[in-house]
Amino acid sequence: MYLSRSRFDSYEAYVRKRWDEGCHNIQQIWREVKAQGYPHSDRTLRRHLEAMCGKKPAELDEAGVLDHFSAKKAVWRFANGLERDKAAVLAGLTLIHSNGQTEGQVTRIKLIKRMMFGRAGFALLRQRVLHTL
């Protein structure tokens, strides 16, 4: 029977040793074997490790309050909230005054700010907001 060898085979002993030593940071192990000449990506190393060590199921937290929620209960909790805030709901639906335009502008400004990703400061944000009007 012929067994094919992969390029990983020459690095497997080192990777297994590092894993057994407690280094489970795949990026760190990849950098180490890359320095030794490993020609593949960290994803390939991850696949080899999964095959070598066996993929372990994710550890899930115990069931919380929301895990026992049914859609029917959620609809009733929502309906009860509307009933409690009936005056505010009616005012929002019947009055001519609305803060929807203001909320839209705030959302637009936040979008512009996120696109800037922390660059510069308020002066640049002001220019970009005024420029888009």
C-alpha cells in the first residue's frame, strides 16, 4: 500500500511538540514553522492541526433566559410593551411633529464618522458633513 507524503510531514513533529507544550496559538506556531521553511499558509496549518489533534466541539454556555423563549411569548412581550406605551405610540403615529428627520441626519453623520475610521478629528468630520449636503 502506497502512502503519500505531504510537505507538512517534516514539520509535524515540531508542531505536535509545540501543541503539546500548550501553545495553541496557530499564528505563533505558523510563524515558527514558516521560519523553518514551511511553504504553506496558516489556514493550511490549521487544517493539518485539526486533522492531527481532532476537531473539538465548541464549549457552549449553559442555557440562559433567552434560550427558553418562544416566538409566541416574544410577540406577547412586544404587544404588552406597546400597550404600556400606548400614548407614545399614538403620538408618534398621529402628530405632525416627528424627530425622524433628525434621527436620519444623526445616522448619516455617524456613517461618515465610521467611514473616517478615527482619522483626523472634529474639523475634518465637520468639513465632510458640510460637503455632503
